Amino acid sequence: MASTATDSPCSALNLDNLPIPPPTHKVNSRGETIVLGIEGSANKIGVGVLRYSPKTQTYHILSNPRKTFIPPIGQGFLPRETALHHQNHVVPLVKAAINEAFPEGDVGFFLSAICFTQGPGMGAPLQSCAVAARMLSLIWNIPLVGVNHCVGHIEMGRVATGASNPVVLYVSGGNTQVLAYSSQQKYCIFGETIDIAIGNCLDRFARVIGLSNDPSPGYNIEQEAKKGDKFLNVPYTVKGMDVSFSGILTYMEQEAKTKLKDGQVTKADLCFSLQETIFAMLVEITERAMAHCGNTQVLIVGGVGCNRRLQEMMADMVQARGGTLCAMDHRYCIDNGAMIAQAGILALQFGVTT
């Protein structure tokens, strides 16, 4: 089986977090904290094992396998079918994650806690994973740590990229937000979608033009957009610090129905025009948040965040302001168990359990 965790340990020293207090939870003989995280809020289920070493002050992902529920072309994923998919895969994924993280077997096996996604997300898939997490907690007699899915994305991004205090653009199938950490020790939302999320917009448009859901609709739109050479005048809907995608989606659906059939445009042209427009909207509101907060770092997280074109457009803006873009690839942008383990281990280290 191919390794799912090939990166070196990530330092905790660059994050400007509060000092980690002495542990009140179980640690192994080397004083290390090791947790297992389970993510299953949408169509992906992932299990990750993460270790914190106090000696080197680093977080290290030991394993991070996942499985994706892929519906047929033209269809989305429904809660019941997605939950059944997660139920079928959670036990094999837990076994795979543990076997990769502890190749020496029972001799080296140790866990401090089980972390799981409490929400937001789809109810039935979340419940399926929560039941599995609860069972493992009881079997191994270790605490549960419930994690906010959004915070999981952010904390994974901060550790993986070394971003200490960034403006965060969180873009996924269910969320579109621009956030920053405040002096009140909370993430504050500076702007967001007022209707559907950007990932939902992309997924639904992919269904309209018949793109595959494998590996994901957004990825296939990104590949089609690279071949586009005609830019359509798409509605640009920024309202203060907020954005709106539902009207843009309706407009693009009509363009596809009227102009695609008679050859006025191609699928590539439509994907190119849609991407350029909605990504420009995101760059605009992110720049405003940077100016307001005085931050020089931008961190992009969430499944849409691994889109290379979005990263290019954001990098142009950030560099023009003398800042730094912190971005990741699909391993950590797309829902995964390690991100839940990362947010969970931070909570556990400060005595927070569920």
C-alpha cells in the first residue's frame, strides 16, 4: 500500500500559539501525544494519525488515508448513500491508518484521544463517523475530542504552511468565508457567501454540462478551463464584503443551454469564464480583509483551495501588497482525517475534550 503521509514534521514554533501547558492527558514513554482523527462531513471519509513531539516541538502526520463517494455523472451525493459509503469504509480506513502509523504493530501502538468532526456538514454522514469515533473511544478507553470542521481546515493549513496570523479564505463545497483571528481569541468572519458556496456552484455547473464527478467536479472544471480561449461577460456579484453565486449559476446554466448546443461557445469557454469571474470576486474581498486587518499573509483552505488558477490569482494580489500566499495541494485542502486530528490535538493539549 502506498504511503499516505510523506511530509516531514511541521514546526509549532512559527505559529505564535499560546505555550502548550504540561499534558493532563495520556502520553507515551517519550512524552508524545498521538491522536486519531475521523472526518466524514460530506462525500469524503478520512482517517488520520498525528503525533506531537515535545522534544522537537513538531506535529507529524503519520498516516492519512481517505475514500471518496463518487455519484454518477449528472448527480450529486445524497445523505443516505453517502452515509452508507462511510459506514462501509470507516473500519478499513481506521485499520489502514493504524497499520501505516504503527508499522511495528502492537508494540508501538499508542493513542491519546480520538478526534472527530462534530459539524458543520451532512447529518447522516457525520452521525456515521461519530458512532465509529465513540466506539473506538470506548474500546481503547481514551477521550473523545469533537472538532469544528471549518477550524480543522484552518489549523491544518496554519501548521502545514507555517502561517502565523493570516487572513483565511475558506472555500469548499459547503462554505465560502473570509476570516481572521481577532484579539478576542475567536475567528471572525469578514465576508461570506449570502447564498450557495463556491464549491456548490462549481459542482452544480459541472452537472449541467455533463462533467464527471471523478475525481471531483471542481477539478474537472479546472482542467476544462485551461482549454478555454473565449471570455464571456459573466455577472460579477460582490456586495460589500459578501459574494453571491446563485445568480451567476443561473446565468451560466442559461448560457450553456442556449449557446453550447449551437456551437457559439465550448464547455472550456464556459468553465474558463466562470472560474475567472468567481475567483476574481474572492480575490477582491480577501484584499479588503487584508487592508482592514493589516495582515500580510493569506491562507487558502478548503477543497476549492487547491485550484491552481485560484492560487495564481491570489498570489498576484498578495505579492502586489508585499505579502505572502500560504497554499496547499489536494492532500490537505480536500477533507481529510489529519486536519481533524490537528485541530483535535490542539484542543486536547489545552484540556478540551467532548
